[in-house]
Amino acid sequence: MQRGEFQFGYRLSPWVKRLIIANAVVYVLQWTELLSLDIVIDYLAFDDARILTRPWTVLTYMFVHGGFFHVFLNMLMLFFFGPPLEERWGGKEFIRYYLICGIGGALFNLIFSEGLIIGASAAVYGVMLAYALNWPNSLVWIYAIFPVKVKYLVLILGAISFFSAFSGASDGVAHFAHLGGLVVGYAYLKKGWQLGVQWEALKKRLRRRKFSVVPGGAVAKPKNGATQRQSESEEEAKILEVVDQLLDKIAAKGLDSLTREERNFLDEVSRRRQESREVRH
């Protein structure tokens, strides 16, 4: 593994743990007398023919699986690839991204295909994509024998989903859902995150924060009167200028184009924003 790449560890982050537990609970219930598989499929699975009468299924289908290996493989991938992202982004951003990718899978199935789909694969594919953009050269050992860089693994899986979907493969796999998770996840990472950061930066300016973050993690000291407000405004403008430059770089070259210092700067801005929100609440 190359220097600077994330190395897999055996630990669970909060939202990854909750997702695994939720999927496991639904799987156990659907095979017991408490909640039959037919009822679960009827009320929780996504069916394009009943989207108007069961709109909640764009979310709930992600927690229903057809068999043990179906849920096991999805949760295994989430276990490996999810925690690093949640640790870097924070729980709120991670679960938002996860659900957006899952919804993207349902929408792709609605637009390009038909029929019923279940499983967390679309969301998990999105998580794998995000991991590959952040740590592209991390190694994944296929069958514990063949080492493959995660960026190539995601490219291979994406190519399989694309060609299988548009060739009309009838293997019982929701290839369009997988493709939707990848495409929507990529679009969100390239544009959605950028818009979100810009919107938060605008709100911070309107609220006239009492302190400002500058590159290197320094915090501007409060001053009195007009001098303090002028200083805050100048520091905020500098921050926004640097953030805009980094966002342009991400949009043009991807997240992995950022240096460690640039990523640390964005992380620090995000952390300070969250702390200031907690103080205000």
C-alpha cells in the first residue's frame, strides 16, 4: 500500500453500525413468523408499478434482501468501505450520501428498467465509489489472493453494471440500480457537495460568525466594535476565496487531486462550522 493511502481496519463507525444492524434486523424478521417475506416485499420493496401508492419504498427497499449471501456481501462491503468515509465526512454527510445513492438506484430502475428491486447494493456501490475517489490506490484482496487497487475494482464493477444493464442481461441482478448508485454518487460528489459547501459558507457570512478559521487551523481573535466586524469580514472573504479555489480544483480533477494540507484545511473549516452551530443551538 502506498504512503498516504488509507489502510483497512476492523472497526465500526456509528452510522455504519446502525445500517448493518437495521439490515440484519429486517433480514431476521422477514424469515420469522413475526414478519413474513411476502409482507416485507409487498410494503418495503421498490416496484416501479406502485411508486405512486408506495413512495416510501425508494428508501425502504435498501433494507430488504433476498437471501443470506445477498445481505452478507452488501454489509461486508459497507463494513470495509464505509467507516473511513464517515470518519472523514462526519456521520450526517455520510448517511445523506448513502441514502442519495440508494435513491439514485431506485430512480435509474424506474427510468431505464421495470420490475421490483431490493437490496442495499446501489448505496454500497456509491460508498465504494467515494472510497475509490478518496483512497484510489488502496489494495483490495480478491478471495484473499489477488490484490487489486480499489480504483480498478470500482471501474470493473461499473463496467459490468453498464454492459449488463444495457445488454438486457436477465440474471436477476438489478444492474440499473447499481449503475444508478454509481452515477448519482459521482454527480453528488462532483457538484452536490460543492453546492452544499458554498451554501453553508453563504449562511455563515450572513450570520456574522464571532470567529474565523484560516489555513493552518488558526482562529481569529475577537476584537471590539467596527474593527472586529471588519476583521471578521476580511478573514471570511479569505476563507471563501480559498474554499472556492479548492472546490474548483475538485470539480476539475476530483477529490483525490487535493493535497493533504488542502484536505486538512477543508476538514478544519467544516469542523469549525459544526462547532459554531452547536454553540448557537
